[in-house]
Amino acid sequence: MADRLKAHFPDTEQLAHLGGGTFVCVNASSARADTETRTLHDDVTRRLCAVLQRRCREIVAEIKSGVACYPDDGHEAHELVQNAEAALKEAKTSANAICITASR
């Protein structure tokens, strides 16, 4: 998964691995654009959900995600991460098996 994220975000300063299967992707833009955020989210999800071929086996990843956007979901990095984690927790408890985007 990390390799797939790095392929999409060549500037690795936009990526962080929080542990386990939790990754953070940062997309800086001058203004909040819901359409741009949704497009980026959907593109990353498609890349991560693509079937992995390893040693003649197909591995299918289940993706759950949470999104936090500045400034609506926080002004400081720790607030944004906290709110993205809350959205992720909500996604994990939902019935949607692929992906849910949520903010505060």
C-alpha cells in the first residue's frame, strides 16, 4: 500500500504512516474545493483497491478512510489528524465496505 501511495504522491513529504494500516495523505490547496477533494479521494481509493498480484495470488484490499479539511475540521495539524481519525472510526463502523468520507 505504501508503494501505491508513493506512486500517486511522488513528493513523500505529503505522506505519513501512523502505524498498522493507517496512512496520512496531505493535499495542500489555497481554497477548500469539495470537488477537488472528492476527486483526489476517489483516485487514491481506486489505486489502493486495485487487486494485488503476489506469488500467483490475488489480494484484494478493503479500504476505509476518513477525511479532514482545513479550516472546517481544524486549524492545527493535530486537530486535523484527530478529526480524520474520528471520520475513519465512523467509516470502520459503517456498513460501507469500501470507503466513506466524513468530516466533523
